[in-house]
Amino acid sequence: MFSSQYIVFPSLLAAFLILAGCNTIDLQPSMSVEELIEVPSRFAASPPPMQYDLLATDEAMREFVAENMQGSRSPDSRLRRLLRGMSRRGLSDLNYNLDRTYTARDTFHQLEGNCLSFTNLFVALAREAGLRVHYQMVEVPPKWDGGESGLVILNNHVNVIVEQRYAQDYLVDFNLFEYQDNYKTHLVSDDYAESMFYSNLAVEALQNENYNDSFWYLHRALTLYPGIATSWVNIGVLYSRLGKVREAESSYLHALLLDKGNKSALANLASLYTLTGDVKRAAEYVKMVNYYRDRNPYYHFSLANRAFENGQFSEVIGYLERSINLKQVEHQFHYLKSQAFIELGDSEQARKSLERAYRYAIYQETRSKYSRELAAFNS
């Protein structure tokens, strides 16, 4: 993992579709990539407008950057001037709207959007200011809802890395308070980000039952970057809505070829086979969902949170022991464990868990919070 400084803006979240609901299973799709994104006759003549340029700037944006860059020479100075200018203009406190994915230009003028919208805006302004910036994906773990229901909720998060030639790189994140856990990250290309943009538009259209536009946006997303498993899951959901069972199945299988443990693809295949009466294969995929779920530390963490809310503090400890066995270095596991020990009246174990939470926290805000609580214990 790279070393970076970080800058925090208010909460914004980039979210894709909420998807609900073996080891010897054949994962070979019956349809090729080309067949799945071939334009069906029902959509052949009616694509939506797709003249989007994610990072295009207009005169107002260029003037904004120029005004704030006067007298600045070093990349560090330009970055700080840009951030101060964004704050003064209200661009660091946009109206968060989960269902609105915008280009940089639209975000600048409409002052709303989700986290991909805000990230597009910052990338465009930063490059106009002469900074070297990159999109970065945060591998946020899935969330589970309702115990044994199998509902899998996926939220993808994106932020920005600003390169500094002679200093640490900067992480610019508009929702760091939500994503300051020890999640894996990786840099992605502009094409990857543009593909996510169209996949988001497709989900918005799908939620509005606009299947025509949803298909065209996914067609664009998969043409730009076919290596994103989420996009294959999304087009699988679309085909399932249209009653195209073979196409849906193949789309989910393509997602699994890219990411064998993709919870949404597995859960959707289980649902698909249940609907078609293939009980045996449905059971196999439910087994696979459970296999990956039970080996995911954040699943047990979700159970621990639910138990904490219900006042079942001994059960919280048990769930968190499983989480920590699977991933010891996640500070939030140890912190929740400390809170459960406090409720159980075991201050010594609470202090030890809090010390571990402090040790594994990577962001200063979190470490400061834990430090203050440790000081309270010591006093």
C-alpha cells in the first residue's frame, strides 16, 4: 500500500446496484462477451444521448482554477490553493445525491452528485491546475442484511491520489470518515472511471425501469472496460428483468470469471436458478454464497453490530473473535470489542481492545479519537 497524506471532505458515496438474492460448478458461460453486448433488435434504433466527457472543463471552471493558482509554483502550493478555493466556493460541501452521477462540468454548476461525480470534478480541476492525479478504487466489503436472507449490498467507493514529486502523495477523499478502515485500494485508469460512470447511469435507468437506456449505458460501460465484474452483474440483472435467462446466467458467470467470490453474482445466480426451478444448482450457489460469506470477516462484524444493537454483548465478543481471526489488523473490530467489554463491565479487556484498535488505525482522526478514550481509561 502506498504512503499518503490525506484530505477529507464531507460525506459522499458512490454506489452501484443493490443486488439481492460449489467449488465444482462449471463457470463457463454459454454466451460470449461479444454476444452479450451485441445490440438486440428491440434496442437497435433508440440509444439515449451519450455525448459525455467526464473531465471536460468550461470557461467558468478554467477561470476558477486560474484565479486560485495566481503566484503558486509548487505542486503542493497549487493543491492547497485549489482546495481552499473549492471550500470557499462551496465545492467541498456539495449536496450529496446517491442517484445522480454527473460529469465534472455538471457537478461544478449543479453542486450535487454522488462520490464519483465529486471525484470527476476534483480530477478535472486538479489537472487544469497542472497536478498529476489518479482515480483510486476502495475495495469496500459487502454488507449483509437480515441474517440468513442472503441479501448482499455493494457500495463501491472512489477517491483521488495526487502525486507529489518530492513529498508524500496526497489522498483526497470526500467521504473518508465512512471509509477510513483498512480496506484494500488500487489505482484505476480514466477508462475504468468512465466505465463506472456509464454503469452508474445504467443502474439509475434500471431502477426507473428504463430498460432501453440501461442497456445502452451498460453496452458503453462494457465496451470501454469489460474487466469490471460489477458491470457484468448489472447487465445480468437487466437481462433477468427482461426474462432473458440464458443471457442473465452468462453475464453472472462472466462476472465470476473476473471475481470468483463476487457475492452479487453468486446470489443472483442462486435466485435465477430458483426462479427457473433448477433446485440443485440453486442450492449449489447458495452453498457458495455461504462459503464466501462465512470466510468474510465483515460478515461476522455485521452480526456483531446487530447483536450490539440488541444488547447481546457476550454474542458480540464471539462474532468479533471470528472477525479478528480472519483479519486481525482491522481497527473497527477491536474498537467494537472494547465497547462490548465496557457494557459487560470488564474495563481491563476493554482497555486492551482499545489499545489494539489504536495500534491498527491508519488515519490520524481515528487514532486521536482512540487516544482520547485511552487517556480516559488511564485517568
